[in-house]
Amino acid sequence: MTKKVLYFITSEDITGVKLAMEHTDEDDVTILLLQNAVYFANKSNKEVTQAINQNKKVAACEEHVNIRGLSKFISEKVKLVKSDDVVDLIFENDSIINF
Amino acid sequence: MTKKVLYFITSEDITGVKLAMEHTDEDDVTILLLQNAVYFANKSNKEVTQAINQNKKVAACEEHVNIRGLSKFISEKVKLVKSDDVVDLIFENDSIINF
Amino acid sequence: MARLGILFFDGPYQAQASETVVKLANAALDKGHEVHIFCYMDAVNAVLENQKKVEGIFNIEEGFREILDKGATVRLCNLCLLVRGTVKNCLKKECGDVKRAGTPDLAKIIEETDRLVAIC
Amino acid sequence: MARLGILFFDGPYQAQASETVVKLANAALDKGHEVHIFCYMDAVNAVLENQKKVEGIFNIEEGFREILDKGATVRLCNLCLLVRGTVKNCLKKECGDVKRAGTPDLAKIIEETDRLVAIC
Amino acid sequence: MSEEKNVVILLRKPPHGTLYPVEGLRMSVAVSADFDPITIAINEGVYTFLKDTDKTMYSMHIEFLKNIGLDIYVDKKSLDALGLTKDDLVEDVEVKEHGDILKLIENSTVTIPF
Amino acid sequence: MSEEKNVVILLRKPPHGTLYPVEGLRMSVAVSADFDPITIAINEGVYTFLKDTDKTMYSMHIEFLKNIGLDIYVDKKSLDALGLTKDDLVEDVEVKEHGDILKLIENSTVTIPF
């Protein structure tokens, strides 16, 4: 059975995104960006762009994106999620890699 | 008259070292590393190595180097200074770029 | 319904973490989940009394009072409080299930919750 | 003899800044210089009372008492204290020249000292 | 001695994750009573002035500095690195070439980072 | 459920500038009462285990974990990037290839960063 893994990234350390990209393809990986980590969703960020190109699921906290005025700078493929959805994502996944 | 400028770097942000290297050659520049910035003095760090190769003066707080066990990893050209010397360096220079 | 553990490290105001903790806890509680929070290092300062309300700033004390009121449990690293001198300023038990605790209590939270997130 | 201004932003223990401030201030005072410190943001928490001594950990309260005793002045951002709820826990004036202040006091420190360093 | 001091307030961190940009601007305002501080945004600090960023906590500081004729400069090199342009920023700031930003820092008596 | 949980404590920051590595190790010790946590150092976190680093505040934690048979792993790729080798580290840690470190993280139920 495929394991669902959530990379829960709240810090400005790109290593979390890199680890998620190196994660085995056997698992179903989601990268969730919160707080200042949402700046990584800027299209100019090469790691997140690469993750999107590799069809990794990338989500970002909508409130954190909006207060930073970032919405027009991020890829359409980044799913914007509300606090509600963040809670659901946490429980939907089997394991959480915090970063 | 040549102005003496001290780059007083206490944070783990390499930008301070980069700014020091871009500083006009007309001034007499010293880069002083403290706290976790002393890790930049590791020979493997390309910015500080380049600064040394360009004959910039680089100093590091001896106590902060020693508690981190770094002394054998840093170039001989990095001058190790005591708290006393740090105080003197601060007053010997005409301006301080904190970073 | 499930059980969510939250760990964080930062004090209030300087960093966004404590605000994120409050909002995430609120969202989970409103969905009927249990929430168990562990305040480690500077995070113990997020739960101090007498944080003055300033317009435009999210008041962290009020946030914690609200989630405690909704049933969240909050554990404070006792050693972290002691070294910082803030032991006597924490929210009192009248506010809800808030207690000084040791690091083993985080182990307990990991054991007794379904998921643990760390807010850095 | 000269006048040194020191500005810092971090609270005690989590980060090394407050320890560095104390050591640098001590070195400057021992050389006969004046030292004027401004505590901004979390740094106001470095000057709280009742920080418990723990072996192996540099006690920041003692450090500040020592440099105040040697004549350092310490100014605490008042708004920073208010929002954090720690106004009443600061070292008292019996310890030396330690006072709540506003950001304009940093301007004054910049004006009245020969050099200003920021410890990040 | 005070009139000779050039104070630069350097904003290097992005807003909302920490209070640094807000507190840096508040410091610029405070210091303006005694000096003519120059406020400079570099690296991710440039995000502070995005048009759509929530500036509830610091729009009054930007306004204040503008009203007393003090400049806020943004490093073009940092903007470029983040894929941003002048048009993405509020009008109250001036984008400057990296070389000019360096000169402002070089000419400072003290640069204070936030 | 508890026996199924794989807990990884990830040390990613270097010692002495912050308390993170000390507190991470203290957490590994605490968590060891209920789980068998795996402690992993990556990036500058590998400096935590340099032979000559002052370990007054955390040598007892390293000792404790060793005595109860819990491993501390160090990421070789991170070591390489810093120009360090296995010989620069204390003997109580084991250097592992990056791929093996990834597998440990992948197999965790929860990874907690310090």
C-alpha cells in the first residue's frame, strides 16, 4: 500500500523541499508550505519549480500567501489551502516530516 | 585619508561577507566574524576563502572559534582575536557595518 | 475525530510561530479534534499573562486563552521557564488544562496523538 | 576612553546574542570605556529577574547585573515589554542604570556613542 | 559629531514570518529625529514593499518617512533574483542599482541590520 | 499504536549560536522512554559532533543515547560539503551515506527538526 507522506515546511530552510524531492517515488508525497516557507512558492524558486515539474504535489497556506501579497507570483499548480484544509492534510497523511 | 571600515558579522547570513568583498578598495576593510558567523571561517567556505585570497583582513572571535572546535579547520590567515581585541577593533575603525 | 500534537520553539511576536499554532489549533478544535500543544524553548513565553493588546498585533495570550477554553491542552517545558525567570507569569489553571511539564511529556504527546506537527 | 553602543534583538538562552553582549560589554568596561545597551524586540527578556542558575549555562541575569554594576546603561524597548507581558519582571533600578525606553533612545545612543554594534 | 553620522537601516528579512522588517522601519522613524537615516531593502527584505503585501503594521512608517523626505531604497539585484520588478513594488520606494546600494552602505558610519 | 511510530530527531543547526542542537538531543533522550528515536545530523548540524567542540551542555545526552543502544547518524553529504571527515567527529556517531539518511527519514512516522 502506498504510504502518504506530508512534508510540513514552516521554516525558511530549503532543505525540507530538497528532502521531499529526494523522497522515494513509491510514496505519495505532498509538500505543504507555511509561514515564510511560502516564499519558496515564488516561481523564481528553482527547487519548488522543479518539484512541480516532477509532478510533486505542492500546497501553500492561502492566508500566509495572501498577507505576503504573493498570489500573483506563484505557479497555478501550487494548491492554496485554508487552515481547515491544513488540518485535513495533516490527518490524511500517514507520516509527517516537519521542517 | 583612507577610511577604516569594520564588517561586524554576528549572524549566519553570508551576505555580510559578500558586501565586505564588494566594498571599494579605497577603504581599509576588516571582516570580523563572531558567534555562528565563525563557521564561515571554515576553509571550505568559498566566500571567506576568496576574501582571504583577495588579501582582505579577516578576523574571528577566538572564544567563539574554540568552543565550536573549529581552530584546525580555519585558514592561518584568519586572525583570532580575544574580546579585548574586539573592543579595540571596534574603536580603531571609522565605521561599522553590522550584519 | 482525531488527536493533533503541536510542538513549537519560538516566543511570541518576534516570530509568526505562536500565531500559527493558535490558528491551527483553533481550526482543529473547531473540526472536533483534540489538540495537545508542547511549548519548548522560547515558546514557553507565548503563554505569559499580561500581554498588552496593541492594535494591529495578534494578541497571543488571548489566542491561547481561546484554545484552552475550547479544550486544548498546553504543556510548558519547566526547565525552559526556570532559566528564563518566567515561571510565575504563566497562564493559570483557571484558564484550562495548562501545566508545567518535562520533555517526557512530549514523548507522551507523540504517543497519545495521531499526528505531530512542529511549527518552526 | 570611548563610548560603545550595543543593540541586540534576541532573548536569553535560545540564541547566543545576550551572552555575547554581556562579554563584549564587560571587555569594554574593563578597558575603561562607557557602554550603552539597547534591548530591542525579544532582547528585553534578557533583563528579567529570577532567571534560575543551571550548571553549565551562562546566567544572563547575573551577566547583566555585573555590567550594570560596572556602570553600563541598559535601555529596554517599552512597547516590546508591554506586548510580551514582562514589564514588571525587569531588573529594578537598584541594580544600576536600567530603564524602560522608547526607540528614540536608540537614536540618542547612536548620537552619544562613538561606535554602535548590533549583535544578531 | 552627530551631524556627521550616516545611519543606514538595512532590511534583509521578508515580512510576516518575523517582525524584523516592521521593527526596522520603526527604528528608521525613531532615528529620523536625530539623523537622516537611509533605509535599504536587500535580499528577501525587498518583499517588504510588494504592492499586495499586508502593510497594516508598517504602512504608517513608510508614510512617515516619505512625508519627511527620507528615502527608502530597494536593491535591484535582489529584486532580479526573486523575479520581481519595480512595478511590483509600492511607489514610495526607489529601486537602485546594486552598485549604488553598495555606495550608500560604504558611506555609512553605521549600518544596522534588521 | 505507539510501538509502530518511528521518531526521527533531526539536528540541522550548528552548536553554540543557538540551543537547538542541545535541545534536540535532550528531546531524543526524553523520547527514548517511550520510543526508539533515531537522531540524525544534517547540514551544519553535523558540527554538533566535532571532536573539539565544547560539549559541556550535551555530552551526557550523547552518552545516554549510546548507553541505551540508540544510534546517532551523521549525513556524509553534509560532512563533505563542509570539508569534514568521519575522523573529525566523536566516535559515538555513525556516518551514513545520504541515501541511507533519506531512507531513515522516509521511514519515520514523524520527523522533528531542531
